[in-house]
Amino acid sequence: MQVFLNGRFVPAEQAVVSVADRGFLYGDGVFELVPVHQGRPFRWPQHWDRFRCGADYLKIRIPFSGSELLGHAGRLVEENDMPSSLLRLALSRGVGIRGYSPKGANSPTLVMTLHEAPQEDPEDPICWNLVTASQRLPAGDPLSCCKTANKLPQILARAEADAAGADEALLLNTNGDIIEGSAGNLFWIEAGAVHTPPLASGVLPGVTRAVILELCRSLGLAAREARATSAQLLSAEGVFLSLSSRGIVEAATLDGHLLAFSPLTGILREEYLNLVRRETA
């Protein structure tokens, strides 16, 4: 497996960073996960914009332009012969002085790796069992706008799901609203309309989330941002998650309670897959 590390393509076993790197020490960095279909990254501009905005917010310099990284990503896909995969970009502030101060960390570390994409059967899509995590995310947190390298609340939430034998965990914010999964955005269908929590509640602005709202507009489906509670999800006509690694995943249960299935979820899933095929052809 070849890895892109600071401008070089090296075997994965040789792709190492310093133990003094601030990404390792403090999670001082950002990352992005981009689905690759038919050898091409899907919605690269949107993923790049979020990656760049996150780096700008943390004041970390990206040592390559978006077009340069896109070219390197293409070579990485070819060299590893992985036309269907997940491309992960990781950027850290690099090595600096000991302590929290970012002084002296002037040489960022940038890594791109490829990972196997989950294998899905379009004729028999998976359904997930969900649990509500005890973790809470700050409502209105400005850091929620980017994928920082420090994801301890999501890690602990997913650990709760694993311990409960569930597939994914839903997190609440400090206002008590359910806002997202540990690795994906939340949607539910109510009165024939597609709903999702507002970004201001502390939700990550997911690229796939934006695609789904775009599809709703093109299909003439009502789409609204609204607060979510457990009671709303349990009485909804359907619940699903969106994530770059899998697209749309329908939920079967929440905290052991059966959830309804809506045909709209299947329609959106099919339209999403068709869009991906068209844009990466």
C-alpha cells in the first residue's frame, strides 16, 4: 500500500511521523474523508472547501493547493489500484515546542491514505440499530464546522454503541436535542417531509447531508431543518443517516424500539447512487 506523506509516495510501513507531532500529542489538526468511485473522488470541491476552512480556522497552513492534492490523490488511487475506495486526508500542525502553545510549529504534516470502501448490495441495503449516547456536544460550537483530529466525544459514543451491540450512536447537544450520529448526519421523515437538525445546533456540515438536501429540491420533496427528540424519531415515518463512507443508511431501531420504514428513504438512496455514478463517470 502506497501512502502520500508530505509530498512523497512511500510504502505504508515507512509512512511515519514524529512522536512530537502535535496531531499525535493533542489532536491538533483536521481531516477529511472523500469517497472514490470509478477512480474519481466524489464532490472533491466540497470536501476540499471544508478541509481548507477547518485548517484556516485552526490557522494551520496547508502545504499544497487543492488542485495539487487532487492530482496526487489520482496517482495514489492508480498506484494502489483502488478505484472504489475511501480517501483520507489528514493535516496536523507538525512539531513545535512542548505544551499547548503552537509556537514554532511551522512545518505541517499532511498525509493521504486509501482505505477499502464498505461493500454494499443495492438490492439489499443495510439497516442500522441505533442507541442514544450519554455524550453531549456543545450547541453552537464553532469547532463543529470542521472535522478536527480530536473526536473523543464521537469515539466514546461509538464505544457505547459497540458495547450495546448497536451499529451507531446518536449524540445530543447541551440543549438536549439529538443532532447527529458519531460518524454521520441525521435525517427523519415526518408528514412526508425530510427533516434534519440545523447546523447551529452543533451539527457537522456534512457533504453528503448537502447532497441529500440538493436531491430533495430536485425531486420536489419538502426539506426542513428542525430540532430532533427521541419521541420525534420514534414516531417518524422513517429515520436515516448520511455519511461519506456509505451514502444513506436507514435506521431499523433506536434504543431497542422499532422505527418505521419510509419509501422516501429508498428513493433518496437510489437517486444518490445515480448521482454518484453520473458525477464520477
